[in-house]
Amino acid sequence: MEDPLRCRHLCVDMQRMFAEDTPWNVPWMDKVRGPVARLAAAHPAETVFTRFIPPVQAEDRQGTWRDYYRKWPMMTRAILGDEMVDILPELRALVPPATVFDKTIYSPWLDGRLHRFLQEQEVTSLIISGGETDVCVLAAVMGAVDLGYSITLLKDAICSTSDQTHDATLELYGTRFSSQLRLSSVPDVLDWWA
């Protein structure tokens, strides 16, 4: 890994709507929330949380996103409620000094705000945790690869609703992106970042 002072923890979408009783519940989130919280609590000022923000109603989005929320109307904020899009309470308690970036799509990079924020701090490496391994984490990893960040992905702090695609995505990360990404664990990162 690179210089600890130029590293940040990017925690992807550890939100109530994925942890609680909703159609988008990710059962594995309960298993990874402890390791995620330990890392974030150890380095709150160096932690950035993302939140995936559904629209108030499906008609607020365009193209296939509109169709997506027509399929999932119960996950629009009009029905779900704004409080359910927030990060988990134990993570919310760390803000500030931790930072929150909202996004309306899978990737946290497309609008450029997160990259500018990190570049202003001369960040060169990211430790990535959160959910889901094969959707929003995948989008975060691919964008970070494209932007040239050195990436450490935490096997014990990412989760998915699908064991099969979680395992396949970990295999993809470990084989196809081995020059830009390394797989690690929260205890190993905490030792390095002490």
C-alpha cells in the first residue's frame, strides 16, 4: 500500500434501506457492519461514506432509471421515507469528521465531486468497503481504477445479496485487476494504518 497520509476509506452505501426490512435488504450487511464500523471509527476523518439516493417518485428519473423505479415503487422516497436512505446509525455518529457523498446512480464518480474532493487532499489510494460487491462497490472500484487510484478492497467488509455473484466478482477483482487492486482484510488494514 501507499502512503497512509494519502489514503482514504471509501465506504459504499452502508444504508438503512439495505440493512432493514425492505425489498432491497442485504442479509450479509449484518455480518460486515461491525468490521466496517471498526475501520471507520479508527479513521473517521479519513472516511467517506456514499449514499445511494432513490428519487421521490419514479417520474423524477429518466430513461431506464424511470423504468427501474416503476418496478420498485416501494423503494422511492415517497413511500420508503427519507430516513431510510441514511447510513447506518453507528456510521452516522462519525459524521463529522467523516464525510457523506450522495449519488443517484451506482457510481460515485460520474459527477466529478468525489474525485475533486479527494484530489484536493492529494489522495492516491482508497480502501473500499460496503455494498453491494457486484453493483455499487463494483461501480466504485471500476471508477477508481479508471481514475488511477491504488485500491485495497476489504474481503471481510463488503457484501452482496447474491453469494454467486459476490464470489465471481471477488474472483474478477483478484485476477483481472491485480495490478490496480489488492484484496485485504480489516485487521490487516488497521495494522498498516495504525
